[in-house]
Amino acid sequence: MINSERVDRRLRELGKIGYRESGGVTRHAFTPEDRAAKDLVISYMQEAGLIVREDAVGNLIGRREGRNPQAPVVLTGSHIDTVCDGGIYDGGLGIIGAIEVLQSFNEQGISTEHPIEVYAFNDEEGSRFSFSMFGSRGVIGDLTEKDLEIKDRNGITVAEAMGNQGYDPNKIKDAVRSPEELKAFIELHIEQGKVLECNNLSVGIVTGIVNELWMKLIVKGEAGHAGATPMNLRQDALVAAAEMIQVIEKEAKKTGSTVATVGRLNVFPGGINIIPGRVEFTLDLRDTSQEISDQVEAAIFKELDRICQERGVQLETELLQRIPPAPCSKEFQIAAKEACKKIGLQYFCLPSGAGHDAMQMVNICPIGMIFIRSKDGISHNPAEWSSSEDCADGVNVLYHVLLDTAVQV
């Protein structure tokens, strides 16, 4: 059905762009590495016979025309940006796999009623600006002028980064797609967890994606001399933050389904002999249930208020993003199960604990996701790896799901 050797070769070629001595790959949005990766993917799309364009927010799109060009479009794809020192499969598989399916359709003379478009979404990871899913937010019309003012660590705004790559920040609304023109969005991705591996299965059918709450928390105490300030007179922002982080872990563990992570911590002034007067840290909170997530969030901040009162510090919060859970359509799940049966694969249904562009696209069309096994559950890491055989299984499932969704004629 599909050419697995071509999939493997292209994944490795793409993985060379942004490669570091650590063995990982770094491709952040609106960088030379990002541009080089897009140019390579454009060559793959052209080789597959697709009509290629880029939209106003930097999404790369390859279109295969349908028998009825006016029929709602079936979308597929993923992203090609990475975290710092990431792997070659996260995002890349969904792009390379989708292109492979459409190239195979063309080689086999298969036509469909509906057009199919491959989206390489821009900046899914949010690693540069701490603002994820930029490209898919642009497609659903959820980008604002304020979002374009967000700065990276070097003080460069999103708008400036866009301009440096030839995009016009004033035209972001040109990327918006209407629900009437879309039939579905289907994304192939590595699992980034151990569920499939523990069940000795290569492919999983995603039932839905967890919510995603990102916040920046700022603890304000009082800086002072480390030797001259008695312990009972301190307003140590770092000690307070440490206690808060323990609370976050404790409350998340209570539900059995919630996960919470503090991934970034900055201490000021940062001197070895200075009591920290200010600490900034991030919170990433997720659950498949919005109700449970809200309850955990409330419990965390109740305890954080208590810590502030006891330690004489102040807490400020900045909401970075709040994305609700995204259910995968029942129609997709049925189609994916039938696809697994056709190619002799045992299917397994599971939720996605990681965020994906699909959780934005659910706002304008039904979504579906296909997972493949990740070795040791490792992702966002140079050791991220999935076998060529598992990749081929996932792409073959995508092949049949797209045929079913776009309606073979």
C-alpha cells in the first residue's frame, strides 16, 4: 500500500535539519532551520504531485484535488517544528506519513470524491515563545494582536519573527478556514508514552486529547543578605516556591488521572549569598476531564494562598493558555478500527496525554488521531525512537482512514 522505505528515508533526511551534537534536533518557529525544513517538505509534496502553498501564519499546505473540488476538504498532517534537542518522529511522522499516503494514491491511480490537504502546522510546540499551536490557532481564527506581541528569550516578538521570514503579521486572518469547507482533520503521531508498548501493540486509536493549562507563577518575597538575615525574619521566595511545587505534585497525584509539571524555574537576583526575592515558575496541568482539572486547579491555588500567608510572600499569575479537552469523533474511531482489521492489526483505544494541533482543529471540524508505539515511551528527547515497521503500520492505517473519509471513487 505505502512505501515504507520512502517514509523512513524522508524522516531521516528531515531529521538532519537542526541536528545537534547531542543527537537531538532543534527547529524552532521562524528560524533558518524551520525554513530549511519547510523547503525540504515542499520538495516532498511536489514529488507527491501535490499543489503547494503557504498561508499567512506560516502553515505549509499540500493539496490533492478531489473529483469534486467544491466538496469539503479532508485535512491531515502534523508539524515539523521541534522542542530543543527533540527527536525526529514527533510531528515529522505525521507530515511524512500523510504525504506518503497521497503519493501512494497517485501512484496507484486512486481518486477520491473529496480533496485532501496535508497541513504542516507552524510552531506546534511553542518552544520559542511559550505559546503553542500557533499555526492551528491561526487556522481556527484564534490568534490576536496581543499574541503577536509575545517575546522570545531574546526579546524578539512573534510579529518581528514573522516579518523576518517574509510573513505579514497584519494578514493573519487570511489563514482562517471555515467549518463549511472542511470535513475532518486526521493526525498521525507517535504516542509519546508507554501504553502501546506495554500492550505490545504498534498502533493505537485515540479517543480524545487532554486539556492543557499553562500558567506562569511569580512569587515575590524580599531579597536580603544571606548571612545577616535570621531565618525567622526571611521572606524567601524560593523556599515558598519550593513548597508550592510540592503542593502541585501532591494535588495532581490525588486523582489518578491528572498530571502536573513545573518545567521552568527562574530565581532572582540569583546570587549565592542573596536570599531570593523573586521566583518565576511555570505550571502545566492536564486531565481528560475538564471538571477534574478545574477541581485540581482550585485545590492547588487554595494551598498556594495558604503558603503565601504563612511565609509573607505574594503570588501573581499569568495565564499562558487554557485549552479544553478534545474528543475524537466516533466516525473516525469506527473508520480506524476497520482500517486495523483490513491490514490485520489488533487495535487499542487510548486517550492522548499530550497536546496536539488536533485539539485546536476540533473547534471547526471533527478530528481523529492515530498513535504508533514509542520505544520506552520516550519523546522530546534525542532517544525518541519508533521502528520502521511501526511507522509503516501507522501510515497504512492512515491510508485506509483517509480513503474512507475522503470516499474512494
